[in-house]
Amino acid sequence: MARLIGVVGGMGTDAGIDLLKKIAGNTPAVKDQDHLPVIMISKPASILDRTEYLFGEVDVNPGFAISSVANELAKAGAELLAIPCNTAHVPEIIGIVENKLAPGMRIVNMIEEVGKYIADNFKVVKKVGILGTNGVYRSGVYDQYLYDYDIVTVYPNEVDQFGKVHPSVYDPFYGIKAVSNPVSDRSVADLLYVSEDLIERGAELIILGCTEIPLALTEDMVFGVPLIDANNVLAKALVRESSGSA
């Protein structure tokens, strides 16, 4: 029997919904009954912004609220926990969730899965660009997982990170969190601009290290370089772990 997947939604809300779609899209189903059991609880008002916490703008670690939702999912029978937020995987936050995890539940770690996915599918790649929030940028959360595979990370310069990448997600007038259907032209243009710069600096592929960025960069490649959608990699891993497929 397939293991029930529990998704912590609300970080942002579109990212959780996107993960559900990608779980379905990666499931080899031919009828309704072939799909995997999934439950999502979305309580966005209760989970403080992860980047704001890492920058000291809010005091309460959002890991506690994520843990609370995780426990609700566990009580509903979920065995696999999915957190569709890259920044939430920074050790200061996910460590709280791990310490409070209900018996019998396991986190499918998005960042760890991305590292494995690149190592398995892009064996010659040794330099990877990272597009993410300021929290991902400042923490370097991807570094430890990619360095294990002898992969070097390259990030946007500080001006582009704080002036283009982060606002493309967070700006209240044109950012993806505010304008997602469709994503604004400015967010798309800024992300493409920074992607091109990362490629010019040697990035052989680019990780979309914020679960909302794939809503803007929807193609598999930009400027001839592959894009890795962390949310899609997480979905693939959840399908594998839930169904027991290799």
C-alpha cells in the first residue's frame, strides 16, 4: 500500500499547490485509483517568513509552526513529510522540525534530493548556479549537499540578488507572491537576466532554489543551460518513496 504523503502548504501557497500538481504529474497513473494518497494542510498566517527570520526581522523560528502542521499531518496518517520551501531547509529551521517529528514520519529533504538528482542525471556538471531567496543566498544551504558530489555553487552578485532575484519573488507590486497568475513580465525578465549572468560565470545548470521561481521560469532550459526545478525533484522523490518504486 502506498504511503500517505503529507505536505506543509502556505510557503508560499502557490508552491504547495504546484507540488501537488507535480506529484500527480510524476505518478505513472492511467486511472484515478493509480494516484498516490496526499494530504496538504496550509496555514500561511501561522508560519512566519523564513527569510525574515534568518535576517533577524522576526524573532520566532518558523520551524515551530511547521512542526505543528507536520504533527497534524502525522495524526491524519501521513508517513512522508514534504516541505515545499527551499529556505525552510536551512538547518536552523528544519532542525526544529526534525527534532519534533512524530514517530513513524520521515522528512523527504528537498535540498538533499536535488543534490542526488544532479549527481545521478548530470554527471559531468561541476558548477551550478543558484537562484533563490535572500535566505537561501545568505545561508548557502545548497552548498553542503552539492559539495558532497564535488559540485561548486555560484550565486548572483549581491546587487542582483537583493535588487532582482529576491524582489522577483517578494515585491508587493510585481513579485511572484503577489502576482502569480500570470507572473509579471518584470519578474521573468529579472530572473532571466540573472540566469544569463550566472551562465557567463560558468554555471553549467541552474537550480531554481525557491519553489515559486518555477512559476516564472517554466521551460526546461534557458540560454542552452538546464534548469532544475527543486519542487519537481521533490515531487519525483515523494512518488518514489510513497510507491516504493526504485
